[in-house]
Amino acid sequence: MNDFIIETRGLRKIFNGHPAVDGLDLKVPAGSIFGFLGKNGAGKTTTIRLLLGFLKSGGGEARLFGELVTGPGGGAGLRRRIGFVSESKHVYPYMTVRQMIRFTRPFFPAWRDDLERRYLEVFDLPPNRKVSALSKGMRAGLMLLLGISHGAELLILDEPTEGLDPAVTDVVLRELVALPASEGTTIFFSSHQLADVEQIADRVAIIDRGRMVVSGALDDLKVQYQRLRVVFQQEPAPVSWVDGAEHVRQVGRTVSILANRNVEALVQQARSLPGASVERYPVSLKEIFLEHVRSN
């Protein structure tokens, strides 16, 4: 089995002369829960559409399961291995839940009846109710049922918890986090809900203007990044901080530093400055995200 279920190299897509995806290198390990983050317009949805073959790239390459998305293996056979749930959660509104399942099942020879029954129960889906009469939570549950029950090895989700109430969100996240262990499914999902990502993801990538700005195991990033707060007795002159001070902001006598390496050296440098006191803090995923997209 290929170590990386998703792999892109120098992936590009340009719309009207502006790069939506700009030389993106991405690696999603098998069995991971991978959070794909960025502001609106950062290129997340375009990347997903390129991975699914809905758009033709303007350069570079994208591979799923080791196969080129645009290659001879990138057709229906490849799509049968993927479950996709979009932000719009589009399904046929005139069908009932049962009809929607019956319509979808024949396209997927590896359909799992046991998973279908499980998700009908977990998401409390009434089989005879029309899709148009479902709540947002039920519709999201139906989309997940359709995506997971066909035996998907890779689940690609675009804003899976958008618009859901906290109770339904908790159910969705609980079911997603169980999939890699129980089914070996790899999950790749974009989201603006950073708390959701931090709750279930083991790896994340942050993109901005179509370019990768942060990528790695979430636990490693939380160890790697630290916040230093340096307070001076009087407003200091500009300081040339040692390597590792990724983002520096000064407000009056206080300097805030987001450090991504060489933390001890930065602490020692700060303590050597006249009249300076130093405190260090752990950093959340939200802080890492905001520091990398705030100024852009």
C-alpha cells in the first residue's frame, strides 16, 4: 500500500490570471485524519476539486492511492474508492432517504449494509422521509452515510460540520474519529471550525493564497510552536531576534513572539536585554492559524 493516500507536487490552478493553487506540495498519510485549513479564497475547495478530477490542473501533479488523478487509472475505479461530502451537502430533494440509498448503492459493488444500518441509526434518519424535509443535521448524516457505506478508503469532506448544531457536530466528529481505527479509512477535510479540527485531526496543513504555509503532525506543531511575551521597563529599541522568531508584534513595552524553533535561544536573548522579563506559553492551533493568515 502506498504510504501517502493523497500526494501533490507543484500543483497549480489559475483563474483569470490569478493563482488559486500555487505550487502546492501536499502529503496525506494512509490512515490519518488530516485537517486542511485556510481563509476563504485560500484555495482549499479548488484543491479538493483538483484532487477529485472536477477541475484540470494548470501544472504539477496530483495522485490518489499512487495513481495520477488525470491518468488512465483516475476514472470511475478511482472514484469508487473515495467518499466525498461537499459543503452544499447536495442530494436529490424529491427522494426519500431510502430512495437515495437505493439510487446510490448500485454504483458501488463494495457497499456495506452494516454501515448503512449503523448510520441510519446513529443519525436518526427516517427512511421514508423526503430529503427536502430533513434537518441540516440529518442531511449531513445522510451524506456521510452515502460516503462511508460504499466502502470508501478515502473520505474527502468540505466543511462537514458547517451549520450544524453542537449536538449533531459532536456525533459527526465522534463517528469520523472512529473510522481510521475501525475501517482503515483516511479522512481529508477542510474546515473553518478550528476547534473541530483540533479535536479530531492528527495532521494539519494551512494554506494561504494557494501556497502551503504550515504542515505537520498536530502534536508536533504544538510542541514546535511557543509564544513568548517579553515586557520591558520602557519601550525598547528594535531588536534583531535570533532565527526562530516567526512572527513578532510590539505594542508599547510588550513584544509578542511566535517562535517555531530555537525557543531556548530566544528566551536567553530576551533575558539578556536590559529591563526585560520573559514568559512562555503553549500555542493552540487557532493561534498558529491566525498568525499565518492575519497579515495576508
